[in-house]
Amino acid sequence: MTDLDETTVQPDLIATHYLTSVDEVTEHLRAANQLGLGVRVRSYLEADEEGDGLAEHWEIELLTASPVLEAEMAEPETTAVE
């Protein structure tokens, strides 16, 4: 088996956007889809500005093509059903 790093060229990063609402995330994903761009989305929690709790935020990376994950490249294991 060959190493994925040797055979798969990773897409180039175009831009990174930091968003605070699901509506913004949806809008960015639709735009990327229309343009045929790849995306990588991450969510994270930050302390509220008021310090009362946590707020969810999103990071969207726009890529020149769809990123390939190792898990997607590996063949699924087959199990026998008796």
C-alpha cells in the first residue's frame, strides 16, 4: 500500500473565514458550492464577551478543490454475516 501523502496532492488554501452564525456558514457553503470550491469547516467554543458562558464559532477554509481525508481513501472493512 502506498502512503497517501505521496499519491494525493492536497488542495491549496484560498482564504479562511471566521463566522459567528449558522446563517453565515450556510451562505458561505452555498457560495463555495456554486464556485466549485472545496471547504473545510471547523467549529469551536469561545468565552462570551460578557463572560457568562460559551459561544459557538465556525472557521471555514476555502480550498481550490475538495480535501481528501485518509478515512475516505481507505477501503471499508467487510464483515461476514451469518
